[in-house]
Amino acid sequence: MKLLTSDFYQRDTLEVARDLLGKYLMRTIDGNQLIGKIVEVEAYKGPIDKGAHSYNYKRTPRTEVMFGPAGHAYIYLIYGMYYCMNVVTEKEGEPCAALIRGIEPIQGQEQMAQFRYEKPLQQLTKVQQKNLTNGPGKLCQAFQITKKQNGQPLWKKDCFITDGEYVDFSQIVKSKRINIDYAEEAKDFLWRFSIKENPYVSVKPKY
């Protein structure tokens, strides 16, 4: 598998978000390799997007990573307990990112089950298996992604994204982003991209 490098991410955020579908998120933990196919992504364009943490170029200790090089991880905590993983996009100084919302497990499900539920995979209910990685906080827990990965380039160390499976344009669904009702007109932007009918999409889009 070929690592995605900075050139892939130094493009318009909407293009990057769409093109991340089908790519593989990979983690190496204690010699175990976890692999998941990216099936749902949201785009956030800070300069114009009221749904983004960096709206109108708002620069804080938390958003500082978004102003840096493309292809680095932007990890933040929500509700004081769940981490979310974003990928920084576009050129430096333009605070944009793509949030990874859903992953289809490919390899390492046994380890993911332990991280998520502290029990063997075979003991999970069907609902628990479906909920393994079908949300931003869930996938970070299953892949053990925390603030330790914040600011890391996603082609080095133990957390990276590679090329994966080709996703035909006809299989990509555009829809509104999730849980940003505060974002005024931006809440209606069709900036969520997902693979049609994939069971690991966090919230089924309305067609």
C-alpha cells in the first residue's frame, strides 16, 4: 500500500474529503496492525465555514495545527471524553480540515473490540459489531487515537493513511454535516461525503 503524502492533502478541502473515501487508515500498536477503510468524511473550511473551529481564521492553541502543513492530524476532544480525528488540508495559513466520521474495519477487529468494549470480538452483539467504528469518537477509541497523535504527519510513525479501494463517483453521497446546528447557513452545506449504503456510515444520509 502506498502512503498518501502532503501533495494529496494540499488541495481544496472538498476534493480531499471526497477522495479520502476508500482510503485506508492504519495504526500499528504493539506489533498489531489495525486497518480500516474510510467510508465517511466531513469537510471544514475555516475561512468561510461557521461550522469550523477556525472560522474566520480564529487561531487558538487548539486550532493551531489547522494553520500548519497539510496532511497532519488534528485531534480534538468532544464532550470531555471522545477524540475526533481530522486531516489538515490546503496550504499553510488556510485553516481547513477533513473530519473522518466512519471507518469500515478491514484488519485487527479483535484488537478494536478490546479497545472499544474490553471484550473479545466473538462476544460482541450484532449492534456492538456495527458500532465498532461507525462514528468519529468510536473509530478513535477503536484505533486508540488520542491527543498523542495531534500534529503528527499522517505518513510517518504509527498512524497513517494509504491508498485503498477505488470508489466510483456514483457511489458517493453528499449530505449535510452532523451536529452543527449552531453554524447558521453553514449547517446546510452538503459537505459530508459517504459511501452509499455502507453500514459503517455513522448517520444514514437522506437522498
